[in-house]
Amino acid sequence: MRTVDAVHLGLMLAALAITYLVPFELLLLSYVVLGPAHYFTEISWLHDRKYFLPRRNIAFGLASVAVVAALIDNAAWFGFVIWMAFVACALLTATTAAQSAVLTFVAVGVTVIMAVNGSSLAVLGILLPTLIHVSLFTLVFMTLGAYRSSSKAQAFLVVVYLLAIGVILLAPPSAATQIPAFAKAGQEYFGNVGPALGRLLGIGGLRLDTRLTSLLAFVYTYHYLNWFIKADVIRWAEIPKPRLALVIAASAASTALYFYNYAFGFTILLALSLVHVVLEFPLNNLAVRQLGAAIGQGLAQRLHRRA
């Protein structure tokens, strides 16, 4: 196992261990300390790659949509705007007319189904920028990286990541680890994830309990750490020094806002988080498409060998 993979594994296990010690504290502190550094460094990295869009200026429109969405109080309309941004990015990154036609057909059908059931749009609006972004898309990138490199170590990391999530769900930390102040803060800013996930899975009465909080704490923390550990792989840190200084200052200021004014700081962080989520949509679509193609190619080769 390479040193970077060993460090990667160590950080993942450390995130899991701390989750069991202080899940509520870990979720909130990761979000306000590691989060801004992740948002600004990734936006910088995406900017240098034109946000994986045909034209870089399209990204300004996407960022504006994210800011407007952050101001929408109606959950269904918020979900609709976020979903439309995701669909638009899927179409913008399509490489052929056939892909565009298929994506349009599927998107229209899914949108109509969700519009008929208004709660579906609300659920998507809650889960897509949160749990889906930090867990499912992270898993997609990890799996795609392991496939491209043909690395057993990276494949092992994928397995460990899934096992860690399974352990948290089956044997969550004790409720005794809760500290009332952090539990209250977590409920205030992440409490809608529980009911949304419950509606998606058909589980009534699901709320932000210790199990779900621990899951969020682990996947959020690992999502951020996974980004930072890839500095040498995708070279996000190789930017001009003036921009690096600006990124560091902006990250520190965003975190300081939370400690200065709890409510105002979280409002800013939520908007900033949403901007980075929407700007990543083109890359998410490309990664899902590439992983699907890789899986399809692998299945085709197996069938060919059997034949």
C-alpha cells in the first residue's frame, strides 16, 4: 500500500473513531472549520478547469442560481430549482445529441413524477446538496478512481468506507455522547435531513437522532478529508500564491463568522456550501456517466469471455 493510501485509510478510521466519541461536535466543527476550506479550494480548482463546462461564464449563472435558491423558503420550489440546475448541468456536459435526447426524456419524466408528488421535490432539495453530495458522489469518485488506477488499495478503501457506514447504521454511538448545546444546533441546521430521508425510504418518524447524526458526522468529515488528501493527485493546491492567500483568508473569515455570530455564520456557510455543490454538478454528472460506462464495459467484457 502506498503512503498516500495508508494516510487515506488512517484519516478514514480516525473520522470513524471520533464519530463514536463526539458525533454532534464532529458534525458541527467539521462543517464550520473544514467546510469553508473545502468550498474555496474546490471552487478554485474547478475554476481552473472551466467547471467542466463548455464555457466558464456559465458557472456564474449556476452560482447565481445557488444564491437565489438559498433564499427560497418553500421546500418544494427549492428542490425544483436545485433539480433543474442538476439537469441543466447534465445536458451541458452531454457529449452527443443522443445523450442529450435521452437525458431530456428521462429528466422530463422524473420531473413530472416529482411535481405530481410535491414532497418528492422537497425531499430531493434537502438530500441532494447534503447526504447525496457528501456520501453518494464521494463513493462514485472513490470507485471511479480505484477503477482507473486498477489499485487494490483504493478498492479496499471503498470497501472500508462502506463498512464504516454499515457499522454506524447497525451499531450507532450511545446517546450518552450527546451534549445538549450541540444537539440543539445540529437539530436546528440539519434536522430536516431525517424526515426527508424517512420519506425517501418509507420510514415514518425518522429524525436527527444519534444514528443519523453520526452518519452525517462521518460522511461530512470524510468528504472533506478525502478532498484534502487528494492534493497531490488532482493538484488543487497548485495555484498562484495571491489566490492561495485569498482562499486561506476567505476560509478563515467564513469560519470566524460562525464563532462571532452563530446564526449569521451558519446562514453564510449554508449559502457558500450550496454554491460549491451546484458548481460541482457538471463534474458529478461526468463522473456518474464515466462510472456507468466503466461498469457497462466491464460487464460486456465478462459476457464476451463467457461466450
